[in-house]
Amino acid sequence: MIRQTRFTGARVVLSSGVLEGGEVAVADGLITAVGGPGSLPETPGATVHDLGGRWLVPGFVDMHVHGGGGASYTAGDADQALRVAAFHRAHGTTTTMASLVTATQDELLRSVSELAGLVEDGVLAGVHLEGPYLSRARCGAHDPDLLREPDRAEVDALLKAGRGTVRMVTLAPELPGGVDLVHRLVDAGVLAAVGHTDGTHRETQAALAAGASVATHLFNAMRSVHHREPGPVTALLQDSDVVVELINDGVHLHPGIVNLAFQAAGSSRVAFITDAMGAAGMPDGTYPLGPMTARVEGGIARLADGDSIAGSTLTLDRALRTAVRENHLPITDVVTALSATPARALGIADKVGSIEAGKQADLIVLDEDLKVDAVLWGGRWVGDGLDA
């Protein structure tokens, strides 16, 4: 039997703008129709939810997240991965990547193999390897003793262990073999992301020419802009094919920098991410981040043995509120950066990322304060939803 749900009286956020008093119909896990007030035909037997002017936005897509809710993808454990996905789903992230950090080859092989099953089951969108091919000078919260130069046999083994689920690899292109690695990844259908790099503007351009198409948490853990050596940031912002990740938690980036990136790249090239670690949603304390340890004070995660920021405790619903209220960005642009742009970068925009007929019924109901009231994932409520 097809389960039918209909939303009315919603402020539906579409790529083209906000549809006031909009209606959205859902059946069998898919969006079947979208229209203005009273435009959709009555559906006998459907459950109708009058949202009374609340917001209806597409489920968020987080292409860079390590953990949350006290659990971590970096543990390479399926049970922990399920807890992470469930935690972020409750905050509106209906599509999530599983980001790993630098580790030994054996540990990465085990983690990739374990998480591949959850990608195949549709719980995760893919696996993201953030390292180990990163710059020691810009290692951030990665263990510098485990960083290494790209090795073709090692990369091939990781891709094989992932059974086609490794979707993205972050690398520093200035390393010996860095540009060759970009070619290898692109040939395998894997996104090559530039990050944790001390590379020059020219070295970054070489990676982009080879097919790199994502900037891993732009500005963070990369050479800064200088008027005589603009470094990677300028090259990444200027390339119209590059999607730039931004961590909009008020810690990683000044609001002026977030707005600058939007002005330079536009919402079609900005992807808000969390880069969250296991402490997201948890009290202050000490938490593991791969082989490293992070301490969280006042919601800010830093390495226990230094001052480097160690991921975040962000959720994407908070990133949305910050972008609208503090960055004063239009909600349509913000939602695009939270959903459509990362979905397109990951090659899944035909299924998720916007409210359109034929796409998966991943929807978030937000109240007037832009806080999550309910989440629909594949046509089913997360928790009690609006049926409580």
C-alpha cells in the first residue's frame, strides 16, 4: 500500500525562491507534487499536515562529517556509524558522508571495508578519506607521524576495500605524486579535494587542471592569501568548477570571510559542512578523533596536546540559523548551500538536495525560529515527527 502524506500552508524553500502557502505531496518515499495554495488535487486517504506558515526545506547533505552524538565514523565501527548518522539526521542531515582521518593503512582498510556496507545499505552516501596525503605544515588535527606521500598501490587497495563507496579523498597537491593522485582518483570516479595544503597558487591550479573539484574546509588548514603569493584559496575560489566547503560555526571562520566566499563563489559553489567530531551534541570533555585526542571547552574542540582546532561540534541546522541571522544571507541561498550544492558535488542531485517531484522525500519542518520541528527521511518520520 502506498503511504501518502500531504503538507499544506508551508513556506516551501525552492531553488527559485520561497513558495508561500505551498503544498507538497509525498507517496511511497518520493515527492510526487509541489504547488501553490490549493493547486494540488485532493488525495483521498492521505495524511494532511497543515504547517501553518512553518518552513519546509529539503533534507541537508553533509559531505564532510567525522562524528556526533558521542560516536565517530573514525572508529570504523558500524554500530558507531549508525549512531552518528542518527544523531545528525535528527538535526536535519538526511544525507551524510562518513569522513575518516589520517591513520595507518591497516586501520584505514578496516574502516573503509566496515563502512562500505552502510553505504551499500543506503545509510551513508559514501566514504571520505581526509588524509593521509596531507601537508605536515598544515596537518591540523591529523597525526603528523602518520602523514605520507601518495602511494599508488596503497590508494588502489583503499579503493578496492571500499567496493566503489569511497567518494572523496582530500589531499595536498604539492606533495610528490599529488597531481598524479588527482588523475588516479578522477579516473576512478572519486572526487579529489584540495585541503590541508601548503601549496602555492600554481600548484593548486595544477591540481584543478588535473580534475580536483572540491576545496576541503576552505581557508582552514591551508596557506593564507598573500598579495604576492595568493596560495590555494584564490585559485579555489576563482575556479568555476570547484565546490568550496565552509564551516559556519562562528569559530572556524569570521562572518566576513563566510560572506566573502559567498560573494566570490555564490551559493551554487558553496557547501556548508559540519566537520563535526564525536563531541557534537555532547557536554564538554575529552573525546577521541582517530588516533588523536581532542578536548572540548565551551563547545570548541581543540587538540588535547595543542591549540589546533580539532573539527567542530556543529550541526547543520545551527549552521543554517547562523547563516540567516548573523551572515544575513537569503534563506534560499543558505538552503542551496546546505542541500543542492553538496548533492550536486557528490553526484546525487537527481535523488536528493531539493524539493522537486520525483526526488526522495527528505524534508525538514522548521519553526519560525528556524529550529527543527520534524524530519522526514525517505518518506518516513525520524522519531515521532508530526504524527506525535
